[in-house]
Amino acid sequence: MPLKIESFEDEYIDKIQRESIDDLNKFYEINWVHHLPVVIITKDRKTIDMLKGESSKRWMVGSAEGNKIFMLDRNALESESVHKYTPETYYTLLKHEVSHCFYRILSNGQMKPVWLCEGVAIYTSGQNKEKCPKLNIIS
Ligand SMILES: [Zn+2]
């Protein structure tokens, strides 16, 4: 089945992608300004699965493949995943995937060890604060 992909204007996605890249350039000490990750928004999980070539779990809403980021549309987040939509949550989900793109550069494409790759993505996106609110009081 072919996929039809079109570009579209979305100031919110542009803004959170730009903020993510700016912040991650500082964290990773990289000045990545050319050939930046391309965000591909999909209306449903089926499309992400087709792009990845495998079926995904309901908690998965995005994936970084090279410099391409496949993300579930924020309007489909609640119907297609286990996540509740808030602008902040969506920002952390996108930033997590952008962080993987940076890690790919540092790891020379190896994305290993997986625990470190995921841990850094969770930390740099702020998802550790979402899942462990008590940590916010300490830090
Ligand atoms: Zn991840």
C-alpha cells in the first residue's frame, strides 16, 4: 500500500522541534544546524508501523530512524496510544526522539548500549520528571 506524504504548516511542531534541537545542542555539545531531523507526523499507528516495517506497542508514539522522526499526530495521541495529550507531554515525546538522533551521531550510528541511549533520551526530554514527580521536589 503506498503512502502519500505532504508537507504542512504547524507552528507548534516547528517550535518544539527548534527548542528541542537548541537544548540538545547544548547538552550534547554539538552544533547541529544542517540536515536537521525531519519530523513526519502520522495520523495513526498503522502508518508508523508501515514506515518502520514492524508493529508497535500502544505506549510507542514515535520513532527515530536516521534523521527521520515518525510521530503520531497529537490529535490522535489518546485514541492511538496509552498517552494522555498535553502540550508538555507531546513536547517531551518529540524531544525524546530528537535526542535519539543526537545520540546516533555520538555513538556513530550504533545506538548502544540501549539502556544508555534510552536513559539519556528520557533524561534530556524531561520524561524522568513526568514519571517520578517526587524527584522534582528533591532536584
Ligand atoms: Zn527511546
